[in-house]
Amino acid sequence: MKPFDYQRATDADSAISLVSGDPEARYIGGGTNLVDHMKLGIAEPGKLVDITRLPYDSVESLPDGRVRIGATVRNSDLAAEPVIRQRYPVLAQALLSGASGQLRNLATTGGNLLQRTRCSYFQDVTTPCNKREPGSGCSALEGWNRHHAVLGASERCVATHPSDMAVALAALDADVLVEGPDGQRTVPVTELHRLPGDEPERDTVLRHGELVTAVELPSLPFASRSRYRKVRDRASFAFALVSVAAAVELVEGTITDVRIALGGLAHKPWRATEAERVLRGAPATEETFRAAADAELAAARTLRDNEFKVPMTRNTLASVLRELTRQEGS
Amino acid sequence: MTGATRATSPGPERIEGHAKVTGTARYAFEHPVADPLYLHPLRATIARGRVTSVDTTAAERVDGVRLVLTHHNAEALVPIGDPELAVLQSDEIAFRGQLIGAVVAETQESAAHAADLVEIRYERMAHDSDFRDDADIVYTPDADASPMLSPDLEEGDVDAALADAAFTVDATYTTPTEHHNPLEPHAVIAAWDDDGLTLHDSNQGSHLVRDLIAPLFGVDKERVSVISPHVGGAFGSKGMPHGHVALTALAARHTAGRPVKYALSRTQMFELVGYRPPTRQRVRLGADREGRLVATEHDSLEQTSRFKQYAEQSASASREMYTSPNRRVTNRLAALDVPAPTWMRAPGEAGGMYALESAMDELAVSAGIDPVELRLRNEPEVAPVSGLPFSSRNLPACLREGAERFGWHERDPRPGVRREGDWLVGTGVAASSFPSLFFPGSLATIRHESGGKYRVEIGAVDIGTGSRTALTQLAAEALEVPVEAVELWLGSTEQPHASLAGGSAGTASWGSTVVEAVRAFRTEHGHDPVSGAETTAGAGKNPDAGEYAMHSYGAQFAEVRVNADTGEVRVPRMLGVFAAGRIVNPRTARSQFLGGMTMGISMALHEHSVVDERFGHVVNHDLAGYHIAGNADVGSVEVDWIDEHDPHVNPVGVKGIGEIGIVGTAAAIGNAAHHATGVRVRDLPLTPEKFLR
């Protein structure tokens, strides 16, 4: 690990100027991803600016029905928040299915969103990786790629985004509030993360020095009946093989509105717009569920070790929809 | 001999339990030493070739760096025949991750940072790390390649018997590379002074470490002390000293007496301290109409390293398990440019019995015979092959008792017909077996301190199994004094020589030694010894050795649920019933069986070191990528044993319990998964995609 400087920020403006003025500076929240990467030698910041004391540690219900989650709210606290558990169970479930209790106690909302994509070769400085060293080649493409992407990947990178929370936020149409040297902006969470394309080294659309200050959830009443299902190799503390976040509005057996996002399949949380299109206005039947899954997965391109993700996603999506529509109907 | 009895008392609590849970038990790295330095290794990033240049300039400029050690400035070691210990003796690279140097600095951080700055250039040579059945790499190991290995066995006419058999199975099973991952990483503190070398080391045998490290440095054994009072798990990976011990001792030659500390990282533990080699095993079974085996064939292919041979005997599981008039058993090795494998909990039996006991289940299904009953019908009168009588063999009692307690008799044999919600439900059984070993050569000192208090010394290592407690009990029993009157000292070369903590032979070997030493003490000093009376003695040769076949046995039952949509596999319930001779301490014994079965669940469902043959390394080389069963993966695990008195195995009647718990677990789970789904998976681990439809 390379030696580095450390400073604790007392307000957003000074944090932003500390980082934006220094290309080697990075924000640090819970550190559960960045510190690992520093130990592995794949992140070598010259300066860390600690933002955990900034006033972004609360969850507020706004008058217009939206909910604002501060960027430094810890994952375990967010999962326990009554407004989240009641109005957005998909988010509480996603949070609780992530990592371990110890990690969730440290990890922040902003930091969880900004986790880098996960790939064994990216994490190993002794193997080629386009994300780590642009142009060096992708070791996963022809290597061990069981955990890798089947949607939206490129020849340059087939890594997947590891966050569970972000999949739920993508399904909920959350917005990310960002402050930077040039002022504030709002980025829909579905547009925060990038597909790898020709620049796999860029995981998000954020510019250097921009700071996530909050995430806002829309009112979305039917999200009170929502679900996160994570399929993984062991029952706890494992990354998703595939995951499904879904919320369904059902009126007399017909799906009138629906939100679906998929995890473990792509370089970003994958909003399943094709599946939603098939489901919206359709009867809640097994045939509809399967057709919706097939529509979304038509674009899937599998690798040596991850062919299973297509049928696993199809089955899991159908299972979640079955459960949600059964709940709605009962 | 048979009939289940439950021990009425759980036995004394683990003597060092309080120290461990309060954090005061000192493990190797924690031992306080004055003014230490820290070592960070340099490791090869190619799988085969040589180091052509090393530039240490930038590393040496880092604050606090005291030494950069490579093959250029390392002293010559005495060749003792173990390539793993011959570190930095040449520029050759035989596997990826090989130790090729070290940085020693005032802090761990500066050592690690400086190590990143060392520039190493290589000449690459083509390597082969792809485990496969290919004549280019496969060979028959010499019979003396391992003490557990037997030559090929050929009895009767297997092919003819199979051709005439009413029911046959012909199946190939694979098990992957697995890594031990004990909780405590391998760690050592090395310090040289005028008296010689002192090592605080995490190992399974401090005397063995001394006996190898002393000649490596050309010093008398008396000048090397190895101190290992507490070891946080090992599973075989600390059985032999690995390169890191030699490297640290080598570095400490350059530090003017300052101790050098080195604890391996998890990732380094995937390269430097051994692993269970992958296997490919073909099993052919033939049975008559009643399910009696007429032919048994078991051919195993396992990986070894070109750098250092390790020969395992997985197929040998089929030599003595069941009666069969025709039998063929072969073990082959495939040598590759990979790190050296080593013993891992039940080496040979864990993988071999997975294959045999899965094949037995397939035979039961094809013959339409209950799998418990099938095993009972193939119970031998005397040991197959050798013809020796069994010292004791209570597998039938384990099967019957287990079946009764598990509720086996209500089982519907049809696969894939039970569903609860989204989950398909099934049950499975498998037998366990492990040889009862005894390692000779240990000595114990018995000393009467005063007032009926005794001090017992034996240089054994308690790797977390409860040896300290069991040996104290056996000493107290032999001395006919309360447990509190015995103070047991172990874990160091300061104490009399003791054999390795391995082969499930610790309590058998050291316990017999302690008991025989007490007898010698009584003979010499009587029952009213003076203060300071002392005797050192060991156990003699067992007159029954070679006269009896000696094994422990067990029966494992599993309930498995497989998600119909996702293929996820869960094990809500397991029961293991064992027959393992005398159980000295039910409390710590239960923990051993339970731990073995838990590791077996882990082997069945999760453990898999994925090798990328292009690079020759394990890709998932950390605990996020290499899964070990967590609490949520382990449901109800019940353990019990048959009360068994075996007068032949050794003077204390102990058969050994450290390994048998992992033997058979994976087969029981795989068999239950088949019963749940109708899908027969023959490749471990049982990950979800293998059950997806």
C-alpha cells in the first residue's frame, strides 16, 4: 500500500475543494471498498478526504411524498429505518442481503452506490485488466467468468456491479443528488453507472471532485408491495449470482404498473425496461412473467462460465412476480 | 461393543478455553518480542521460468527498510530434500506465487510498500497448470511416495464380474482444489542469537519444524527452539513447515539479532502452504440381484506438483470398505507447474469416500435397494484385501442407530417427488471411514511436584482440537489423581519429543505415551513419590499392529432442500453417528465431529479454488471469492457415537476423531440432493447452476 495523506472534512465546500483541486485525492466514507482496493494496490490515492462527519447522516420524509436519504447514512441504519421498511421494503431487503453485519455498519449510502465493479482479475494487479490498465486486455473474457455480465458488456470489460442496494434504487427510480466544483446536479440512479463500452475504467458519470450528498426516492405508493430476491452461492455474505428487485401494482388480476431491476448481470444495476413493457397492462399469469423475462434476456450474451445466469434470471424473475402478484391478489 | 450410549458427563471444559475467548492465549504472531522487524515477501508473477534481474534501488530508499533479500544475497542453505524449504537458492521459478525474495522493515506497511517498488524481470517459459487426464503429465507414483499409498490392487476379474452383474454403476466424480483456510494464518517470528534460532511458529509439530529447520541452516537441533503454545487451526496446512518459515529465518540472519515477524495474508495462503489436490475418480460397481457387490473398481487421478511430489491415495478408500470378490484400485498423479499440494483434513478419504459413497447410492437407486440396507449387505467379516480381523468395526451399528434417529424408515425412495413451497426436499446417507493411526517416537516426562501435584510434559501441539484437555484427563486417570492435580505442558521443543498433530493420531499417540510414561513413573517411584521424582518414557510398539485392521467408522444422514427455481442448495439437517473407540472428552470430541461435518457441508456446497491455467494461479484467492460455509449454511447438526471398547488399537483405546467427521458428508449431501431433485451431480461443489432446469 502506498503512503497517503488523510484529512477530515468539516463541510461540503471544503471537502469538494480539497478533492477537486488534487487529481490524486479521493473521498472516503465507510471505506469498505476503497480501503480494500488500496490494500490490493488497485487504488493508490495520495490523499483521502473523510466525509463521514458531514451533515448527511439522516433520512427525511419530504412534504411532496419523496424520501431523502443522506449520503453518509450507514447501510444497517437505512435498512432499519421505519419509512424504508414500510414504504420501500425492496430497499430494506436489498440492504440486508448485502455483505455482512459488520460491513453494513460501516458502509454508507453514497459509498455503496460508488462501489467499483467486481472482477477477480481487476483485483489482482498481476493479471491484465482494461479497467485497471486501459488497453492491457480483459483477462475475464476468456478466463473464469462465472460471475460476469451477460447484458451490456463489451469486449473490453465483462465485470458486474456488486451492489444490492443500487439494484433496488434502480427499480425505485431514485435520484442521486451531487455537488461539485461547478454546483449541484441531480442524476437518475439508472444513469449514474455506465456500461463499459470503450472506457471500462469509468464506472460512473461522476466527474472528479463531485460528491454524492443524498439519494431521493419518489413517492411510488405501490412500492410498499415490493421484493428483493438475491440468488447466491451461500446463504449469507456472498455476492449475487443474479438478483431481482421488483414492485408491482395489480388491479383485478392485471398488472397496471411495475418496476424491475436486475443485479449480477451487467456493469450497472440493470433496469429491465423490456420486461416492464411486456408486463404493463398484461394479466398476471405465468405466461406473461416468462414472456417478460424472455423479452429482457433476448439481448443476453453469455460467456464460458455464466450461461446459467439466463435461465436463473428467468426463473427468479418469474418467481418474484408470482409472489408479488399472489400477495396483491390475496 | 455396540448399542448407542450417550456419555453422561460432557467432560471437563477446554483448559485454555477462558484464555482463548478472552484473547489472552498467545498465538505465534502475538508473542511479545523486543524490537521486531517485519517481513513482506516477494512472489513470482509467472508460473515457470527464471528471474533475470531484480532492481531493489527504490525499495531500499523507503524509510524504515532494513533489508531486501533475494537469491543474490541469500545465504546458501543445506539441501535437505524439501524444495519448499530451499527458498532463494536459485533464480528458478517453478510455480506462480513462489517466494523469490523479501523486504524487511520497521513496520509492516513500509515493508509492503517497498516490496511493491522492487522491479523484477523474468524469462518466461511455457507452463502447464491444466489438470486433466493426459499421458503427457500422468504417471504412477512409486509405492513409497507416501506412507498411505498402496500399489495398484487387482483381485479377481473385475471386467468379467461387471459383465455378469445384475446391477452396475459406472460413474466419474470430480473434486476441485480446496484450500484449508484455518482461522489463524500461518505466522512465524524468527530470532537468531548466540544460542541459536528461536521460532514462535504456528504449526502442527514443533519438533518436526525443528528437525527440518536445524539441518537446513546446518546447526544442531539443540540450537533451535520452536514455541507453539496455541495454534488457531491447521487442517494439515501446518503439518510440514513451508517456505515462509525458511524465508523468515533466512532474513533474520541479517538483522543482528532483531526478531523478524511474518504472518501470511489470505491470498498468500492460496499459494504457499499447500492445498487439497483436485481429483478425477472413476468408480465401477457391480452387484448381484440381492445387492451384494461382485466387483469394485476405483481409479483415481490427482494433481501433484512438478516442483515437489505429493501423492494422495483417494482410490484406496475402496480397498477395505466393502466386501467384493473382484476388485481393482489404482492411484495416478498428474504433475503440473503448480504449488505443492499437501494433506488436508482426511487426505485421500475425504475425496475418495465422496466418490465411493456416491457410487453406492447410485447402485442402491438402480438396484431398488434402500441405501442403508445396501451397505449392511456388503459388510465384510474380515478386512478385504489383507484378510486381517478388524480390531473393531461398528459401521452397521452406526447405520442402524443413525437411521432410527433420523427417521430414515419413513423415507419414500423415489427421487424428485417431495416439494415444500419452492423447495424440493430429499434425504441421503453415506458411510464414513478413517484409519486409526499411531505415530511412534513420542516421549513424556512425569514429575511429582509436591503434595500430590504432578507436572506432565510432552512436546505435542494443540491445534485447537482439545489435546491439552484430553491429555490432562488421561494423565490424571493414569496417575489416579483429580484432573486439577495435573499441570500439562505442551506446544514447544522445550518439552520431550512428540509426533505431529495429524492423521487423527494425536490423542492415540500422545495419550498412549503419557499413560505409558505414568506406568514407568510408578514403576520407578511407586505410589508415594518424593517431591521432584521424575521419569521420562514413551509408548512401546503395539503388539497388535499389523495383526488387525484398524479404522473408525461413521454414518452420516442429510436432509437437503434445492430451490426449484434457482437451484440453491440448503442443508437444514444432518446427523452423524460414529464408532471411534474410546471418547476421552465428549465435549471437545463433539466439537471435532461437528467441525468435521461442518467442513464437509462446506466441501459439498462451496469450496472450490478456481485455477486459471493461463496464469497458473487460483483466481478466487481470498475469502470473498473462496466460499466457506457460514452460519446460515449450517442448519441442525447432530452428533453422536457408539460406545466402543477396542483393546487392540493402542493402550488408551482411542481411534482418532479429527478427520472422520468430514468423510462421507459431501456424499450424503449429494445423495440427498439427488433424492430431492432426481438430478445426479458428480462434480463438487454442488453450486446452484448444476440443479437448474
